[in-house]
Amino acid sequence: MSDIQLVARELTCPACESSFVLHTPKSRAYQLARRDADFCPHYEGLNPLFYQVWVCPRCSFAAYKEHWGPLSEVERVGMRQLSSESTEGLRFDFSQPERTLFAAILSYKLAYRFYLRRMPTSYDHLGGVQMRLAWLCRIGNDRKREIQHLGAAIVHFAEAFDHGRKLSMSEGKIAYLLGELNRRIGNGEGAVDWYMRAIKMDPAKGEVYRMSRDQLYEAKESIRFFQHLQMVEFLKPLPIEHVAELAAQVKSHRVVPGGKICSKGEQATSMFIIVKGAVRIHPGDVSEPQLATLTVGQYFGEACLLTGQLRNATAIADQAAEVLEIDRVAFKTVLASNSEIAAELRRMLSFRAEQMERWRGEVTGGKTEPKGPDGFMMRLLNYFDVR
């Protein structure tokens, strides 16, 4: 694959002056599929984001292409000293043509370290490196580290907004990014404030205005979701900041009376929390007698989320309803932060199984869960890869 999709470049390291070959993707090796609201790109084919940082395989000097120029003698000495202080760059052989996700993350960490020493007041560049690290963690479904890097990016972009000179992007765009990054870490009120600033800074109602206006609604919605999630029983052990992070990840679905939310036999890995109206649960087809009617604050679909099995019931809106959907990635973060949640869900699963047994004369799904709390907990933690 390397010979077909990658092109070799002969380079000289500005720091140690050694020569090496760097491989980067050909333009036809990838295609942009979409972008997230914080501009994170998603590609079909190779991911060029993995290769944007050039790394010397000998001394681990790392930088973007535009900063791969000659260094002054003072800079060269500083970069060499920095290289000698850490062996982190040796964790991957950057002479290899192809880069893994791990190698891509490592390359940005190396670049960030060098930029901190070489360009400490280039706050927008530093923020951009941290934001790309967050993107890579998102690709790897590592929500915890994504939030950490988003937080670091927020600090640098705020410094750029307040003190930056010769910025690589407009102040309005930086304000928008600060709004979006705050929204993604669960700081809804901070996001609203930055979006409002960005809107005011684009009186011509251009791209920044339109993006900020659209995401302002999302930020206000996340604040509303946060208020609902705080009232859900099994989430009460969570610290407030973790509930806020979860609120930024859930999806809202509004359902008309009689509308189907999910069906028995579907393959899915998410659960639902009712924030408006009521939902009927049927053990099979809607023609069968209902098993229960759930109302605001109650939840369903947790068995599917916890085990990865097919849905074992059908959910129908009994009246106009709104439900929040939590997927597996979001729930993994919740579970990792507080294992008490598993105990509440274990209790609810047992109760629901007893309900189903009374109605159907058999255990949910026809399978027996491991007996006792230890068995359930081990299965739960293994499924979510939480240690």
C-alpha cells in the first residue's frame, strides 16, 4: 500500500541536520467525507491528519511543513537540548512509511513540545496542535483524553484571543472555536458566551456568524439536557462536571404519539432517557400487551447497551415524547468515572428480567446473565474495556 498511496520525500532535519526519507499520502489516497463543527475532518481512505507533522527519526524534532525551515544557532541548540531530555520519540520508528493512530498522536505531542520551546507565544498554533490531538483521540474513541486536549486547546485559544498577535485565523473564528470546544467539554454556559461574542464580531453575517448561530442552539440544548440528566437516578453518583460532559454527547429525539423509538430484534448499542411524555414498553410486537409504561426520568434500552445484544423489547411513545439517546462511547466515559452506576443498572436489569419473566414466562432474551454482582460487574467492565 505504501508504494501506491504514499510519496517519499528526502528531507534534512533543521535541528540535527541528518538526512532521512519522509512519506506522505498522495492526494488521490484520501477523500474528505465530512467535518465536525470544530472542523475535525473525517476521510475515506488514508487519513492525511496522521502525516501532517514531520518528524525526524533520529532526534525527534517535529513540526508542520511550514515550520520545517532553517533554525538559528540558538534555536538549534535549544532543539537538540530538548531532544536529549526525552526519549518519547523513540516509542515509534518514524522512518516507517505508514503511521498508526498511536504514531500520529505521538507526532503531535512531539510537535507541541518543540513549539512550546520554539514559539511559546504562538498561542493559536499551540491551540491548534492540542485541538488536533483531541481530534485523533476522537477517532480512537478515547473520550477522556479528548476532553483533556480540548481543555488545553481552550487555554491556548483564549490566550490568543486576549494577547495574540499575527494570528493564523480571525478573532471571530477563534471566538467560535472557543464556543465549540467549551460546548464539547460540557461547559454550556461558557459556550453560549463565546458564540455570542463570535456573532457580534461578524456584523456582515458571514461564515462565522452562521456557524455560531447554529451551534448556539446546540449549546443551549446541552444546558437543557444537563438539567434533565441531573434528575436521572442512576446518574446521581456522577460529579456535576461529568454530567455536563455527558450532556454534550447525547442526542435528542422527539417522537409523536404512537411513534416507534426502537424495535425488538434491532442491533443497537444505545439507551434512552425520557425527558418528556411517556413511553410504552412491549415485550414483542405492539399487538402484544404492554409490559410497562415509563415516564419522565425513567430509562430503557440499557440491556442492549450493557451487553451488545439485540434489543429485547419494542418502545412506543404513549404520548408526544422526547428521549435522550446515550451511545456506547458516551456511556463508557460515564462508567469509567463512577462504578456505582453499574450497581443501579444491575438492579434495574434484574427488575426488568423479573417483569419479562412474569409476562413471557422466560428470562429476557432467553439467556442467563452471570449470577451475583461480581459476575455482572466483570462482564460489564470487560464489555466497555474499563479497568
